[in-house]
Amino acid sequence: MALAVFYAYIHRRADDGMVFYVGKGKGARWESSKGRNQHWQRTATKHGWRAELVAHWFSEEDAFDHEKSLIALYRESHHPLCNYTNGGDGAAGVNPSAETRAKISAAGKGRIVTVETREKISIGNTGRKHTIEQRRKNSEHRKGKPLATETVAKIAAALVGRPRSAEARAKISAGRMGIKPSAHCIAMVKAANTGIVRSPEFKAKIVAALTGRPCSAETRKKISDAQIGKAIPQEQRDKISKALAGISHSVERRAAQAAGQIGRPHPKRASNKEVCL
């Protein structure tokens, strides 16, 4: 048999027994002081408080309805309620004014969160998954708002040396499939990588990751088109020549290279022919 997990509850002032808050909850919410509004906090500090369960309900909707009826009842009886709404909607019924939002924003600016508080927030959020609707709202809220250079540097520093699991990498890869970076994004990545000298270990990892990874015909064509007409500096040619020295290609690869050259005009011969004509 299913248990009634939702309930309606009240908070009374310890000194005179007057009800000063009505709520709906589940679990241990009824006896918790966390997340209460400022009016509640001041009342509890001044008078003390005690919590009482009023009724249990199988559905959240029934618990909300009971909460609304209790709020109406105690207000009519002139109890000093700290509730900001008529109940049935939690904090969803509160629509702070622009002035209130500005005050909250100003109060939070420049406020340094201690390491201990950050750890508590991290522990509290561990395992907590946002709904699709919440993720959509967060995404829309962040669009068009570039992060500050200092913030980007902090995020990068926090991620350095942090290994991702195979599952996490697979999710990131699946999420990026079919998404084409904008010209601005490409330019930023190029600028960030310009002048960076990769270590031999890093290069070895890239080579190992790409070894045996087949490229599609479309990808090979894009690479080929991007290289057409592009002059390779002599220094780079020497490096390529040195890297290939002593490497023997398999019979299959030689045959593939030969097949790829068939019917392909040699650039020098073509130019000589043009001169002769």
C-alpha cells in the first residue's frame, strides 16, 4: 500500500502559541528552518517556534489545497502569518519588483563565498539533476552573455588535470554531433592556439588517438580542397621529409596511392605544357 508522502504543517510561536506559518511539504521539511523568508526568521528569533503536522495526503495537489484552506482560516482568525502568498504554489506566486531584484543583486555583488560554504553547496547539488525545462531556461538565459576573461581563466584552471570518464566523453561527443561552430568561435580557437608549442607527449597522444581512425570521403575531400594552392614552407617540408625517412609503406598503401594518382595531372607538367603552347 502506497504511503502518504505529502503533508500540510504549521509553525507556532513558542511563547504564545500563535500560528505564524503554514506550509506544505514532504520528508523533513516541516521541522526545517532552512530557506525560510526574512519575516519567518525574525519571528522565530524573537518568539521561538515549534512545528506541528496537520494532515498527510497521497497527492501533492491535495496537500496544496489543504495548505490554502489553512492559510485562509488562520488569516481570518487574525494569526500573524509570515506567508507571502495564499498557498498552493510555493514561491511560484511571488513576483519580486524591479527594485527588490536590484537590491538582491547589489547585496550579492562583491560577496566572497568561503571555501566551506562552497563545499556545502557542492555536496547539496551532488546527484541533483535539472529537468529539461530548467536546462532550456538556463540555456536561454545565458545566450548572448559572454563570460568575463577572468571567469574563463578560472574555469580553465579548475579543469586542468581533471580526467573525464569514458561515459562523460561519450556524452560530450554525442551532444556536439551535428553542431557546427560559428566563424567567430573558429577565430577564437585559432587565436587561442596560435603560437602554442605542443609537447612531444601531447603530440604523441594526438597521433595515438588518430591512428586507425578512418576519415570519410567527405572529410578527405575537405582536407584536400583546403590544401590546394597552399604553399608549404621549406622548413615544414624538411620536417615532413625527416619524419618520413626510413618509413616503408605496405603494398596495400602503395597501391592505394598509385590508384589515387591515376588520371591526376602533375602540376609541373601542366605548367610546362602551357609554356610550350
